[in-house]
Amino acid sequence: MTDKVFLSTMVKFGVESINPEGEPFNPELHEAITIYRCPIKNLIPF
């Protein structure tokens, strides 16, 4: 259910999924758009 809500929210805001498998690297599509530094030092995510 969480996945369904997430995907429907992305569609609502015009976010589209891409499938880059087999395509050459395109930095305009295949690169992270933001980086967030965690304020807690030595935090191990997950």
C-alpha cells in the first residue's frame, strides 16, 4: 500500500519513472539531483 501511495503521489506531481537499463549513461537523467548531509555524526543508515 505504501508503494501505491508513493507512486500515485509522484504521478500527481508529474514525476516520471525512467528505465535506463541498456542505455548509455546520461548525466542529465541518471545523476542524483540533491545530496543531504546528516547532522548526526557516525549515523549508520539502515
